[in-house]
Amino acid sequence: MRLKRVKLLVVLSALLAVAAQAASGGEDVQRRLYAVNQSAKDRGSISVYDIDAGHRLVKTIPTVAGVADVKGVAASAATGRFYVAYRDRAGFGMLYCLNLYDDTILWEKVVAPGVDRLAISPDGHLLYVPTGEDGTADHINVVDAENGKIIRKLYFSKRSHDAQYPLSGPLFQETKADDLSGNYLYLVDPGSYAVSRVGPYLGILGPYAVDGTSSVVVNDVTGLWGMQVADLKTGRIVTAELPAHPRGSPGLMHGIGWTPDQSEVWQNSSWNDPHVYVWNMLEPLRPVLKDTLTLLNGQGSHWLTFTIKGDYGYVAPNKNSDDGTEIFDTRTHASVGMIGSSEDMLEIDLLQGRIARVGDQYGIGRKQATAASDHTP
């Protein structure tokens, strides 16, 4: 047992050294964007882009057959594995594991009764898989990331949707439940599995994003042109409404994220409004609308995320659209290009052939977060 612990410490020390060198701007860091395609002609394959070479397409990885709807992605620098949750053409919730070092599929499993946008533990050992916003199950599944087996069911509300494990933890979860339990954001202790909640909000929650110290969360809320911001320490919730917006109800503004330095929050609009709203967050509980970006496709959008250091933002089109995902320079707010249609993407950084660190599918805040909590052991 002592020998195993020594070996583990050696491995962890090596990974920490690599991650530290990458984080400090060491030489030869290769930043790659792994994006699961959602357009009809290539749905389910993974396109890999070189972020620092104008998002040049490096390769396309064939994966599994029969992908109908990609639901979410997660990755671990510790294990070198990449996970994709999807629904197949028969309607089953599926999950597969890709080895990032040789692009092979290590396993593929049915995860009953369904899947949605998942999260991963910082050590890469556990996956937290919602059972689906369209389902009736009142739990999420905790899955062994090594083999895809369900090891625990965690009960708290039905129609579970987005699971998020921000840099400072704990596990966060929202649901689309229409019995008022969907008006809360849930916090799950990853050790004891104790559940607490923040709310109620003005309506059923949609996408959300947590800052780097798990102090503040920004939330899309059904029926609201704008967002609600919650202080996770006190439970206080403030509402930031857009001063100008299209007529009628937004339904749900879908997609929201902090820039990694937490100076801004970017928020997608409704499905038919071609704008992204940028909020000044220098005072997190007093957001001020700073800019409105117009998308080139003239349509709405469904998701957004950022590179780890925050130089680029990616705004994805409506779900399963053939339109491309638009790239923005976060400093100037200018549109600088397109990649293939994808909303399920994250950054993988390589240094000397090893994975130094990984990004996140969510626009999580990264201010004051330590390397040890950066989803790297």
C-alpha cells in the first residue's frame, strides 16, 4: 500500500509541474479546442482546432454511430480522458469515454433513464450525470469514470439538467421541474452528498455559471429578459433586467458565462434573437449592461464558453443547427471567425506531449482559483 501511495504522489507531482509550467506561459504549450459536431452531416464526430493558429482544423476524430443529440462533454487532465453524453437515435441516454492520447473509444454505455449536461470530479474519477430535462426521474446518476458503471443515485428533484463542478466546488445542479423545485439551484457536497439549495428564483432556472471561488452564480431564468445573480454565501439574489429587448417573452435566454477574469458575463438571448448581451461585473451584485453583440447568422444562439485564459469566446447556434459556432475576441468583442457547428466543446492544453490542463464546457469563472483546483490534480 505504501508503494502505491509513493507512485501516486510521483504521478501527481509530475502533473502539477506540467500544469504549473503551462499556467505560467511555459514554452510549446499547444492549445487545442475539442468540439463535438452537431450539424446533421457530421454529428457526433469531434473536430480538434489549433486555437493559436487561427483555429485551424487539426483533425476530426470519428467516434460512435447513431448520435442524435449531443448533451454535454467533460474531460480530465489527470486521466487523459474525454467524456461525451448523448442521446442515440433510439432515444437512449448514452455515454462514452475517449482516450485523448490515441483517440480510441475506451467504452460506451447506456445510462438509464437518460443523460444531460454532465460534470466531472477534479480527480477525474467520478461523473455526475443528470437524467434529463425532459424526463421524470427525480435523481442524477453518479458514474464511475473508469468504466461507466452507475455507482450511486442522488435524489432531490425531477427533470435534472445542467450539472456543474466549478473550480472551487461543490457540485451544482439545476432542474427543469415545474413543481417549484425547479426555481432553486442545488448544491451537493461531493463527500457526504448532502444537498442544500439557493432560491427561490423568479422562475424555472436555465443555464448558469459559478465564479472561481464559488461565491457568486449568474443564472438564466425562464420568462426573464436578463439574469439573476445570487450571492452563494448569503443567499441574496438580485435581478438584472435588459434595458431594451425584443417584444414578448424570451421563453428562456439560453447560455451564460463569466469571462475567466470575471470582469464580464456574456449572456445568450432567446432562440430567435441574434444578440449576445455583455454585462460589466466589476461589482457582481450590481451588473451593468456593457455591450450588445450581433451574431453573423442572424439567428439566436444556445450556448457559450471561453478559452481557459479568456482570449476567445465561442457562441454556438441553436441546438443541432448547421450554422457555425462564432468566435469572438473577448478583449475587443469583435467577431473573428467561425468553426463547425458545436456547443459541446472545451480546451485541452498539451505540453511536451502530455495533457497539462483542461477547460470546461461552461463559462466558469477562474479568478483567484488555484492550479490544484483547476480540474488538474
